[in-house]
Amino acid sequence: MTDSEGLVPSAHEGSPLPEAGVQVVSLCAVGDNLIHSSVYEKFRRKDGTWDFAPIFVHVGDIIKKHDISVINQETIFVNDNKRVSTYPCFGTPQEMGSALVSAGFNVVLSATNHTWDKRSYGVDTTLAYWRGHYPSVTLLGIHASAEEQERIPVVEKNGIRIAMFNYTYGLNGFVVPEKEKFKVDLLDDRERFMNDVRRARAMADFTVCFLHIGEEYRYTPTEHQKKYVRELAEAGADLVICAHPHVVEPCEWISNADGSACLVYYSCGNFVSGQGKVDRLLGGMAQVKIVKEGEGRARVAWHDFIPTVTHRTPRTVEAYFLSGYSDALARSHSVKGVSVKKLTALWKQITGLDAHAPAMPGGD
């Protein structure tokens, strides 16, 4: 992590609590919920329904403590078991949604390279599920109409208005028909994205951009990724959190010419997946405290990056924080060669950070 001079220290360096009267929002974001058959087949009930809640039992207490908790739902939902599928064209049982809500997630990212795996049906089914079952969940990146795509999503928490965007670099070669272009937010629509970020800066206190971008299995951001993030920062983004590489990448501050700053997490890696290499089992949870003082613009007052682990055995799949993972669990992992030492060293190698437990959003 590289902190620009005079900017906020990361949590492991310590940070003061905001003064009384300052508005505060805590936000966390995890990486890819990438649901292969080696994940979903373990949670099918005898009656043909699915119960994914056990995946998140070890992380839910922390997720729920944040005001805003974000997950990148990499794979699109289906409402027909005949359409459930794995790589390369995914279809995830929509029951995953109730497990995410039970775990504490209230913002779901849906613009990924797999959004169009089931074509229009998958987007429509995913929209219908969230709006029919959990309308209070903020769903980003996909839309039911062109008019809806024009509206900037703004979440208000604790008196702070936070604008949010979710765009993907592409759709694995699929092309959305012209008449349905509004259904998925694509990074190629650069002019609209940048203009919307500028609009958001005028109408909200804080702006977050969630990008599906970068190169798979690479430990550092690409030049294209850095350039795009820089443009967003200059347009007015305060926080950028990226997904897609399936491995973690570092985070850093970007200083703008006007004196403002943007915090960037270049990849949170996988949160849950069926991928079979050690570096793809390691993910990261971004933790951010956003504060607003008086009539000024909100800012990041504290941030951290916490390692997570996908634990997978022949019987189950579970997400853990690395701080709560053990070598006894590692020895039972379906992927050979997993150990706490190896995961900890890899985290340090990639992020430059020491692995530690998540801090509570209140600062304790």
C-alpha cells in the first residue's frame, strides 16, 4: 500500500475516532462470488432447492457490522434448475441471493464478464429476483430500462449520500443487442461513465466506482486499468474498488491536481470460488470509514485490507478471514499445498501488508 503524503494512514498504523457530531459510514467490500459446480453441488437439497447460507457463517458477523457491505456477484442468477451451469457460461441458483442477504450484504455488483452468460434471460431473472425478494438491496451494473440506466444510484446512510457505479470491461465475447444496450454497464461507454461521475460529484457527498477490470491471475494492475482509474479519480471518484483478476492486487492512494485524493483497491480477488490454485483461494476485504464534517465533502478517514480464504472440502465450501483460519483446516482443503504460512506470505508479497484480523468499523 502506498499512502500519499499527508493522507490518511491505514488501519494497522492506527487511526483516531472522528470527533463528536461528525457523520460516519462504514463500508466493506469483498471480491468475486464465483459459483462453480464444485461450489453449488454441495448445497443442493433433496427437494431440488438450494441452501448456500453455510458458506458465509464464519464471516457474517463482521459483514453485518458495516453500514454498507458489498459483494461482487460474479455469476448471473437463474430460476430454473435446468439452466444451472458452471464454467464457461455460468448460471447460479437464485437462492444464493437469500444467503448473501443473511450474511449481511446490502449492495450487490452484477456487471461482470459473465453477466451475459445466459443472455437477456439471466439479466432479467437477476433483476426480478432482487426486486421481488429484496428490494432494499442496492443492485448495481444491470438495468431494466434505458431510463433506469440514466439514474445515478445514491445510497444515503447516516446523513451521507453515496453515489455508486458498477461497470465491466466486457462480456466474454458476447455482444448485447443494440435494443438492449441499457441492460449492462460497460467500461467502453467511457464518455457516459465519466460524465455520470462528474454529475455524481455535484449531487452526492461521496462517489464509489466498482470496476470489473484488469488481467486474470496477475498480481499488479495493468497500465490500462491504472489509466482508467486515474480518469475516474480526476472526474471525481473518491473510492475505486476493482474485481476480475481472481487474485488480490495492492491498494494505493491517487492524488489529484485539485488536491483531492482517491483510494483504489486494484483487486479484491476471489471471495468464494471453485478455482484450484492457492493464489485463487486468497481474497481481500476492503474496509473503509467515510466521514463528513459539516457542509464539506465526505472523505475516507480510515481504511484497511483484510485477507480472506475460500475453504473447500469434498463436503463443503466456506469463506473465512485468514485470521480465523487454521492449519488443521488447511490440511483438509481439496486443493493441495494450502497452509496458513503460505497464504500469509502470499498476502504480504502481493499487498505489502501484514495479515491481521478485521477491525470493527467503529474503530475498536
